[in-house]
Amino acid sequence: VCLTHANVARLFTATREQIEFSAGDVWALFHSYAFDVSVWEMWGALLHGARLVVVPPTVGRSPQDMLDLLVREQVSVLCQTPSAFRSLAALAGDAGAAVDGLALRTVIFAGERLDMSELEPWTARFGVRRPALVNMYGPTEITVYATHHRIGDHDLAHPGRSVIGHRLSDLTIHLLDADGQLVPVGVPGEMHIGGPGLAQGYLRRAELTAEKFVPNPFGAAGTRLYRTGDLARFLPDGSIDFLGRIDK
């Protein structure tokens, strides 16, 4: 996937108000540099003068060792896939006073569909406000993230949903049916994303680029949409409920 420096720079401009980047933060580089979330972790810290803690792979695979690192380094911003966080959340009910030493202000989920019910061990101890729990969504082809959702108590009351929130301010998201028509609120459709986060395409794969990056019928001439292959539906408040892959 061919992305540019400009793609990445505008990501942090578009998320500045939601994340409130600070030089006083400590970020954990939990993910491999081969995974796009690592771009968010590295530059979320370094672009804003914050400290970046590189998590050794062996530590990342051990929930207890990971908890110890978070406490020792006083990490304030943590990015996790839901499956990785599941084990850490379980410790919230079992680790006693050690968990109280955490300095987290924000935990960001991405990479998989988030089952809200799996947060219960964590929210039973910490609630949803400190640290803030944020569900974000985005394929690599649109530069890491396309949406943002601050999880609240109302989300825990609807565990069957996986709300990914509203689009980032500089992107567009259309939900289309198999005929390329916009779907009504509540009806599933394939997510098509447009805006300055879009990649140039796939390196030396012109046919795949043409298949996935399609002309934008809702925008100016020459603009494109990325076909994600993901199903979602709009909720009455305008937020997006992520449903999963079309081919599953």
C-alpha cells in the first residue's frame, strides 16, 4: 500500500481534538512496525514531543509483564486490538493493587470488531471515563483510522453492537448496496471511504488498485473512494455500527 507523508500528517490534524495530543504523554509502541497502527503509535508520540516506550515482543505476549511495563513506565496512551486487551482486562479483576498504579488516560481499540461485553472486567473496576476507552476503525488504505468513537455507558448497555462512531473530519464515508446506491439508516451497506487519507494504490498492482479505488460518484471529478469490503450500518444518531466483513 503506497502512502505518503501527507497522508500521515493530516491524520494527526484530523484527530487532534478527539485525542488531545500532549508532550506530557507516554505512548506504548505495542505493535510491529509491519502493522499500520505502529505508525499511529510512533508519530502520535514523536510529532508531539511525547515519550515512546518500545514494548518487547515477549512482554507484549505476557499480560502480567505488559501490566508491569505499563505501571513502571507510566504509559498514558495505549493502542490495542480487542483480543490483545482481553487478557489485560481480565487482570483488572485479578491483579489487586498493581492495577491501581496505572497512569492510562486513553485506551484505543482497532484492528478487530470490538465486543463491548468483553470490556466488563475492565469497566467494572475503572468505568469508561478514566481512562477513556476509544473505538476507532480504518483499513491501511485510508491511513490507519477513518472513524472515532468515545465509548460510554450506553454502549455497554448494547453489547451486540460495535459502534465505531463518526468519520474523521477530513474524510467521507458512504454506505452502498451491491448496486452502488446509498442505503437508508439501519440498513447494512459496504463502507466506501474518500478524502485525503486515501493511499495512492497498491505497489505494482494496477488491476487491484483499479478494483478497490473506484471513481467517486458523490464528489468532484477525479476523486476516488476506497471499497473496504466491510459491512456497516448508520444508527439514528449518525454514528456507524460495524458489522464485519462482506465475505463472512
